[in-house]
Amino acid sequence: MKKISGDKMRDRQRDIRLLVRVAQMYYEEGANQAEIAEKLGISKATTSRILTEAREEGIVTITVNNPITHGYIGIEKEMEIRFGLKEVILIETNAEKPEDLRKELAKAGAKYLQRVIKTGQTIGVSMGHLLKELPSFVENYRTNKITFIPLLGGIGQTNIELHPNQIALELAKKFKAEYKLLHAPAIVDNFQVKELFTKDRYVQSILEMGEKVDIGLFGIGSPLINTSTLLESGYYSAEEIETLRREGAVGDICSQFVDAYGNGEQFEFNKRIIGIPLEKIREIPLAIGIAGHLERKEAILSVLRGNYIDVLIIDQLTAKAIIELDKKQRK
């Protein structure tokens, strides 16, 4: 075995001493890298390299003490890997009423939005019962240089608070931000009527903004259940919903239908929507889906398979059911 000379040994000890000193200053004394660099007469880049080396040498070991005893983090990770998501946030809830679950999901959605939103961004919103709850849980006390816009037009005869315009307006109020409105219906009778609306310069400008948003906020609907906002809107009759069922519609996002695998090109109804098209939803840098309840598991799974969202906020029971359903259908 090759012997290490005394000089080399001393050099090595000095190197280790520097690793230990920098690690202690950073992890134990709370100094930041700039402060360490100034005190020790080294560059910030060297400080960063030393901290990395200290971990590699085993001088620094990092242990995460997880106080959460349930397995939700494992479920979140499984969903992220299974569906290629950036992040999954599970909420623990024993809510028996759908409206109580919506409030819990909206609360989590508001907290997440406050975490990721940045100055200068434009945030697009869809519509529905869940998203209309979100503004009431926003905690903000400063003016923000951000803009909220609707990603589709208004929805029929349903309550005004469910409309994308109103949700964008309420979020802008809570964030003390700017907003734009889309003065057009969400759904028209035919493609020719849609063309007339989309030729309007103002409508066209908002639609173009919608395709360039930094963040999109979406509920996930199940058009085949009685509580569907689309059915409630009056735009669709029970007969049309039955036609959609026969054609394979399982879920909807931004009022556009998709089948069990996330495909929506085959549905003629989607061509009547004045709003961001399905293919453009996929291009949004951060598309956030907020949804829950067991009766919507097929709808949520269809949207996940279509790769329309990057982040999912969901309750734990529905998340487990979606994983099991996906495993079963893949066999």
C-alpha cells in the first residue's frame, strides 16, 4: 500500500477542516453562502462546492424527520410518477357533503396558488362550483403585478358566481391585481356563430392572452353526473348528455369533453366552445387541476391520461381510487 506523506496528510486535514468549518457555519450557525464566502475569503461558488463535497464525504448527513404518520406522501409520489405530474397535493378530509369537500380543496388550491404565483404573470381560470370557492381562502395584503383572465366565456343560465369572468374578477380583488373579461358565451349553437364572436377584436385579444397564460386553474367535471355545472348551465339537454355518454365522454376540462384516454377531438360539442382549446391547455407552463369526490374518479383519470394538467390537488380517497382504477384498466 502506498504511504501518504506527512505533507499530504496535513494538506488533507486542512481540507477537511475547511469542509467542517463551512458546514458548521451553514448548517449550525445559520450563515448564508455569501456571508461564509466573505468571512473565509473564498468565492460563493467555492462555498457551494465545499458544501456539496461535505455531503459527499459524509461530513454532513441530512435526515428528514417526517411527523406525518399517514402514507399520503407515498400516494402523492405514486401519482406523480404514474401520471407524469410535477406535484400532487392530497388533502385529508372526512367531509361527507360535496360542498364541504369543495371548500377543503379550494382552501388547498388557494394556498398552493399563493405559493407559486410570481410578479408579472398572467393566470387563466375556468369555471365551476369549486373554483368559485377559491377566492374566499386567499390571504393577501399587498398589491400584486399580476393579471387574471377567463379561459372561456360565460356559462348559460347558471349562477353568475360560477362564471369564469366572475372567478377571475374575485381572484383579482383578493390578490389586489389586474383582470380582463371575456364578453362572449362559452358555448354557441354552431361553428358559424363561434366564428362571428371570435372575429371581434376584443374577444380575439382575450382568447390570444388565454393561450399564453403562465398558470391555468381548472376544475375537472364529470358531465354524466346530475351535479355537473354543464348540465346545470342549460346549454345541454338530458338527451345531449346521453349522446355524449354513448360517444364515450367521461370527463370535461374547461367545458370540453374527453373520453377515458383523454381524447376530445371526436366530440362535435367541443368545436362550439369559445375558449382555450384542449391542445393549448397542454402548452400552459403550469396547469393546476383541483378536483375530488369518488363519483368523479373516472373523469379525473381521463384528464390525467390526456396530460392536460401538471399539478393535481385532490382528496386522499379519490386519489387511492384513481390509482386502483388505473391499475385495473391497464391489466
